[in-house]
Amino acid sequence: MTPRLQRLHDAAKNALGPRVESIGERLGEVTLVVRAANYREAARTLRDHPDLRFEQAIDLCGVDYSTYADRPWPRERFAVILHLLSITHNWRLRL
């Protein structure tokens, strides 16, 4: 992970605390996983926290994992994926 992505990783983890189920880097983007019950609060924190400031939603999509990788998916069947952009910090995050 690059130092820049590591800073984003650490800032997101610190701001969201126990609401973070998992966080990692893939394809040059930080991916943050939260439970559905924490989704709205996490998105609001990502927008409002001064260390993050994700002002723009780039993409919103839904995923059905019912046939993911031709084996049973061990987690929830449906997911919402939100790609965010911080213009202030010039970085992206996948929630």
C-alpha cells in the first residue's frame, strides 16, 4: 500500500472506529466494509470528518452475491457499493 493510501486507510479507520467491519486496499483504492445498520452513519462520517471530506458520490450500485464464484456466499446476499471522491484531499474510497 502506498503511503498516501495508508494515510487514507488510517484516517478512515480512526474516524469510523468499531463501525468498520473490514478495510483494505485493492486496485489502488481503499475498500471499507460496514454493516447495513451502520451504512448511513458511516457515509455521513466520511462526508463530514475533516480528515476525510468525501464530498462527491461517483457511483452507486447494488450487488447480488447469490451466485458469486459458484459457491455459497458466507455473508449477506445483497450489498450496496458507493464510490466516493474527496475533492479536498484528492482521494477515492469504495464503501
